[in-house]
Amino acid sequence: MIELQHLERRYGDAYAVRDLNLKFPEGELTALLGPSGCGKTTTLRMINRLTEPSAGRVLLGGRDTRDLRPEELRRGLGYVIQQIGLFPHLTVAQNVATVPELLGWDRRRTARRVDDLLELVGLDPAVYRAKKPGELSGGQAQRVGVARALAADPPVLLMDEPFGALDPLARDRLQDAFKDIQQRLRKTVVLVTHDIDEALRLGDRIALMHAGTLAQFGTPDDLIHRPASPFVRHFLGEDAVLRQLAGRAAAEFVRPGDPAGLPRIADTLDARSALGVMLREGSDALAVLREGVPLGVLRWDDLRVREAQARKAQA
């Protein structure tokens, strides 16, 4: 869907991005991860031509984006930024409807689309449709921003630090909500972040950048268990496996077993928190419940199996 070929951006003699070659798989979320100043936001801005490349090219659906008019290009791209950018004088519904109205949709179709999207991002249309941005919390406003980006059903969604300004609790909730949305819609998403936990939690793949170049591209497992360089290993840190567990639901590790007498956890709890419960309760197994009904048992060894398999593959 999106391919970067020898992409570069120079400012004088300094490179913000240098000889970047990368394919973003269709229907997957790729996290552009890296420290400040590594070129990840510049790369995102070159995809939608808010910044023009100094060399190389961006292909969108096989077409060179330089051959597309900017307005044509951006109609196929949803864009979500940290500052959200809602129009303060418009209602929530009017903000979400901005692009459909520019595309000439009729009022009935637009209104139906607005309500569908508000429901998708977890906002009751009857409650939020007529509110102004100033009446929303940060998390609610960012949900509206996501709905607006999806309004015209673009195949590609570009997200620049979309959850960075939220408090930790609101950020976790919105990340979970977006993960659920992405599982249903399967958009091609490019997410810029400096947050390792966020990249591991949301990314199907991670493109780790360093000093304007690509340090490694692969799945979270690839980067954690098969780092391509000392920089990759150091950047992810010694607790990378625990960080990865934080992005996985405990239910993913459940196996059949007798839950009687075991400490209980909800299936929605993340695997790292489940490990914490094991340590707190002095138990190497937990009963996992979904709405009060036992699903099975999560064992200590089940949390270690992925790491062991990865070490074996690396060897």
C-alpha cells in the first residue's frame, strides 16, 4: 500500500531522513518508533506531502504521490495528530462531517456516517453529537479526532503521537479502543511514537529509526528477541519482554485446566499485570474469567513459552 524508495530529506548539509527504504504492509499497523530527532515525524509528513522529499519517492497504491494533486492524495489519507485540531466553533458532529461535506455527501448519508463513527470510537451520538470541543475531556476529543480521520473511509491512516498528550489512564483506554477499531477495520496505519510500550502494544510491525536511518524493521518479537544492532537492544531496554507482555491480554495465554482454588483475574487484564498478580499471590497459576465464567488457567510457564521459543529460533 505504502512504499518509500530511497527517501531523503535534507536541510542544508544535514539529513533529517537518509536513504529510507520501507514497505508498510497493507491492513497492518506499523509503528514508526525512535528517539526525538530521528526523522520519524519528517517521514510521516513526507508521506502526505506536508514536507516534500529532497530525494527518493513515496508510492501509494503503486502510484508516485508526486503525480497526485495534494487534495486528491489527502482524501485517501486520514490524519490524526497529538494536538487533535478540532474546530472549536463547530459541534462534534460538524467536526466529524468536515471531509464528507467537502466530498459533497448528502446530509442523510453524512449524518448516518457521523453517528456510526461516534459509536465506533465509544461515544454515544445522542450525548456527544451536539457538544463543542471545549466540553470534552482530552480522551473524548482525541476519539472525535480519530472519528474525523475515518469519516471518508480512507484506506490509510497516519497518526503522529496521537495519544501523547493524554494522562496515562486515558491513554491506556484510548489505545485499547483503537486496537479494537483496527482489528475490525484493518486499515493501513502508520503510527509515529517515541513510546516503546505503545509501539509494542499496538504495532503489528515496528520500524525503529535512528539518526534519520532505519535501524530495524520487523515484528515486535523480531526486535525484542533478534535485535539487529546494539542500538536496537539498548533502545528497547532489558525489560523489553515485560513491556511486550503489557500489550497482550492474559486471555491470549489461557489453556484448559481446573481453576478451582486459584486466584482469579479477568480475561481483559494484560499479561504483565497477570504476572504481578502471580507474584503477589505466591501462585504460579491463575484462573482466568470472562464475565464471571472460567475460561481456563494461565500458568507461569505459559508466559515464558514465547520467550523460550524466540531464543530457540535465534539460536
